[in-house]
Amino acid sequence: MSYFKENIISRAKENSYFRRELFTGSESQLVLMSLNPHEDIGEEIHSGIDQILFFVEGSGKAIIDGSEIQIQENDVLFIRRGSKHNVVNTSSEKMKLVSVYSPPEHARGTVHQTKSQAIDAEQ
């Protein structure tokens, strides 16, 4: 398919999986994420990938290269390639977000129901 059209806010709010790839193009990728209360994505560095995060529900913090940034619903966060980063849901509610990777980071069809499943898949 040469295009993808979706109500991304509704899809993100409905998503209960830690990570779910929605669409992968030749230069970018759209992924949904859901963080449980007090869960984090996990500290990481994408050496050749820019990442854009759209926060649809919830609040928390991002730590980027040692700087802590408060995040909330409707925020967008652009993380440049090579930056050490983590996102932490500091609330008692789920955090829902949409991630755009450029270039793509995950295999087409990737679905990780939990963070531990995602960690196991990366090893």
C-alpha cells in the first residue's frame, strides 16, 4: 500500500500494547505505544534515527542527554539521532503515545504486548 490513513488519536487511545507498528514506509515508520503507570520506555540511543513522539494521553517526563523535561497530553517531542533518551510515565494512569521513526526502527508487523516482551525480542 502506498498510503496510510487513520484517526491516529483514536487508535492511540485504544492501543493497550507496549509497542505496535502501524505503518512502515521507505524513510519513516509510525508506531503506537502504551506505558503502564510508572513504566518507562527504557533508556536508549538511536544512532541513525530521529524520533518524534506525540503524547495523546497521560503525563510524565522525558530524560534526554541528562536533561529532564516534563511532558503531558498534546505535547510533541523531537529527539535527534544520537541522543540518549528515556520516557517515564510518572502518573497512575496509562500513557498513550505515537512515535515516528525516521528511518524505520522496527520490523513491519512488530507487536510487543508488554515491555518485557519487547526486551526479549531485542536480545
